[in-house]
Amino acid sequence: MTPVSNMPPPQTPPPGELPPQYQYQRPAYQPAPPALAPNGQPLANFGDRFLAYLIDYAIYLAISLVWTVPFMIWWIIAFFDRIVEIQPTFDPDGEPVPPDFNDILVLYIPMLIFVVASIALGLIYTYLYWVEYQLRKGGQTIGKRAMNIRVIPVDPAASGLTRGDFAVRWLVQWVVGMFISLFSLLDGLWQLWDKPLQQCLHDKAAKTVVVKVG
């Protein structure tokens, strides 16, 4: 007597369809591993660094308004008052005579002084914030702390970052960027194609990287 098998009969694929062992199996999606700093921490991405910069720059703009707005209000009032005082004059033929150059110069000397003073104050502020403050906060500004990122040395064996390291970053990022057109844009975008550490130019100059923390 032939024993009865409990195994189901083999499934025959529909006409025109391959058996399962010959069908293409889509591999499971494997996300790319995050880029790592030499010490093993994940590198900060462009979005986090950009948002941190926007936060820090917004603070800088808000503080700069403290001296910019009062001066501009004073200068505009003084400018129009001086324009009213300058009476048009005419030569014997009835032709208008251009105003005296000294009268015009008096209007723009305060503006020139303000521009120079604003550059000096801006450099002082950025140095205090991006060097002294960041040094005391262990490589984080307010924006970096909000985005959970930190500046660290490239060399994992280094004991930490010094004032000189942050000063080099500041010189390249702010001083050079202030006097060379479009350098700041190039500096910030450099991380998009820099491999493997995703460094900006000021990172490269100071031998630093920015990592994700927390």
C-alpha cells in the first residue's frame, strides 16, 4: 500500500512566468553609512552646518543693528538738513553754479567714518564670538549647539583646539571673506565636494572638522 504524503503538490507557475528560483529578487535597501571623522564620530552634514551659520549670522546682524540704525537715522536727518541749507546759486548769465565740493564732502565724511568703524566693529565682534566664545564653549557657537554639531581637530591624537586654531578659522572665514568678493560663498560650499572629511576652506586651513554630537 502506497503511503499518503502530506506535502502539497508543487506549484506550477502560470504560463509565461518563470519559477520563483529564477525570478529577479530586488535586494533590500541598504542606506549608505554616514561619513566619519578620523576619530569615528559622524561628520556634520551641509544642512546642519548651514542652519547653524544662519542662526549665528542672525545674531551678528541683530547686534550690528545696535550701532547701524541710530547712525543711519542721524545721517539721513543731517543729510537733508544740509541739502536744505545749500542754496542754489547762479552765474551772471543765469546758469546754475554747482555746489561747492566742500559742502558735498561734509555730507559724506561721516558716512566714510561709519563704514570704516563698522568694518572694525564687525571684525572685533566676529573674533570675540567665533574665536573666544567658541573656544570657551568647546568648539560650539550658539548655532552649532542648536544643531548639535561641534568643531574638533582632524588629528584624533590632538588634545583639543587652541585659540590659534580658531583664529585661523576666523581669519579665513571672516577676514578674507570680508575683503574678497564671493570667497565666503566658495568657502561655505567647498564642503559639498570635499572628500572624505567634508571640510570648508577655513576647516582645511585650521586642520579641523565639524562633527555631529549628542
